[in-house]
Amino acid sequence: MKLIEKTDPLYFTQTSDAIYDRQWYKIHCTDKSVKVVESWEEAMTAFWNYKHFISHIEVIDAKRRNNVLGFQ
């Protein structure tokens, strides 16, 4: 298998080290179960450790809750 060259326009590198939490990841398993994780790191860890059991990973919009209590 030939890898994409760094000069190819499809090649992607990380553009920021800032925390990015606007998306969650829905992991679809081959046994039809679904797991939702809240970070890219969790999704990648699952993929690398359990790739034989994963059908695909879907990117979904995060539904963040406002955890602020009291008056607003």
C-alpha cells in the first residue's frame, strides 16, 4: 500500500494544539452495538485497540450541557 506524500493536497497535519470539543464520536461495532465517546483521543484509542470489532466511526455534533447552577 502506498502512503500519501506530504506534498499531496490530501495530506493533513494537526493545525492546533488547543482543546477541541465541538464533536463527539459514535463508534459502530461489528456486533451492531454503538459506543459514544467525547474526544478524538478516545475514538482513536478504541480504533487502534479494537479495530477488528469496529465497523466505522461517525462524527456527531457534541451536545454540551450548561453545568452552571444558579441564576443567569
